Amino acid sequence: MWVWEKLSASKWLDAWEERFHGNSNLVIHVLKGGKTLRVEVFCESKKDAEEIVARFGGRVKQLKNADWQKPAEVPPPLKIRDRFVVTQEADEKALKALAMAHPGREVLSIPPEMAFGTGDHATTSTCLRLLVDVAKKRGAGWSCADLGSGTGLLAIAAGKLGADPIFACDYDPFAVKVTERNCERSGVLGVEVKEVDVLKWKPRKKYDVVMANIFSTVLIQAFPVISKLVKPGGDLILSGILASQAWEVFEAGARHGFGFPTVVRKGKWVTARGGWMKDLVD
């Protein structure tokens, strides 16, 4: 047994929880004084732990005589409107059983990996519900961009809902690989997936629907880029927003011409659906 560990400032607690959400081997300790965290991820192999070091720094150590067991059972599937069932299950027989138990809904299988977005986090699940609503309005053949794709779940759902073409990007090269792999295994082909830093990106295309499930601080800085991505009459779905920072995000969006008439709060997280204010007024 191996463990990856890293010390971090307490202000990054939410960021660590979100980045490793879905990984049941994550442990976060608040150290004496409350200003510092020790973040740990328990791994079956040294290679797995070293992959985390390559992405986030920190160190790896071996645990001897550790009483460690594999992760708990797969969590219950998540129902998304009348359209999807999202599960971390990967076993074919179990997936067939899920499909039979939920007729009329398509099963999306996203096994947990160290890329954000297995579906059960409040931000991802709410984005999915709003995406289903947008798709019902648009029908088929709308273009879509997914910023901060994580596991690729939102891009996959967009493809199942009729989006074409689809662009997905993430700043994390590991997440890019996971997105490509999940798109292929889900049968959503032709998705353009790239490693992109949205704060430095100069997009050349506009899209009917743009989704950005990324941290509030990044969203605020990313609006100049987002404003170049959304077509006139387009839909914008944002998440990864802490409720305490939501007003700052909406103010930044308004400065670039966006309004958000639909705001959903789940726990400490906020998701919003909107578009160009001039279109909302019309």
C-alpha cells in the first residue's frame, strides 16, 4: 500500500475536495491551528501515487502492515430528469441491470478516476439537469463547448442529447486523456478534446451552448474568453461556484454582457444558466 500526501493552505480545502471527488481513498486532515491541511490519497500501487505527484507535487510513501481495503461499494446511480442514469459502475452485467431497471433513461457509466466529474457532485449533477433542459429547447444539431471537462461527462451527455460538433477542454493533461477515453467507451465519437488554459486561450469558434464547470476564481477571470465563445442567442451554463463567491461571478459576467435568470443552489455550490443579456431581454 502506498500513500500520496501534500501539505496545503486551508483555504484550498474546497479545491482539493472537488478535484478528488469520487475517490473514496481521499483523506484530508486539518492540522493544529487550522491554517494547514495534509491531503492524502491511498493507492494500491506506487505508480498510481507517483501519477498524483506528477500532477500536484507532494510525496509518496509506502505503508507497511496497513489494514487497508478497497473502496466501498459503488454509490447509488443518479437520475437526471427523465433522460439519464449516471453511475460509477463499470461491470457490463450491472449496467444492463441498471438499464432494465430504468426504462426510457440512458445509462452513462463514468468510473471514478482522478479527474473531476463522476456525476454525483452537486455542480456536475446540476449542470446535467440544466443541459437536459437546454437540449429539449434546441432539438438536434447544436454546437457545444465544455470548459473544464474533467471526466468528459458533460460532453458525453451533450452528444447523447444531439449536440454536434462538440469541443471539450481541460488544463489537466490527465483529464484530457480521461475525457477521450470516456467519450470513446460511451460511443460519443468525434468530440474535439484539447489541453487548454482558458485564461490564455484565443478561441476561433463560437458555440450555441457553452458549459464551464470550473472554480469561481477562474470563471471570473475567464469571462473575456467565454464572451468570445457564446453565439448570439446562445446558452451559458456555469458551475463550480461557491455560494459565497456567486455574486462576484455574476457581476463579472454582467460586465461582459451576460445575465443569469436561472440560479440553483445545492449546499455550498451554485450553478447558473443564462446567456447574453440582450437576448434575455428580447
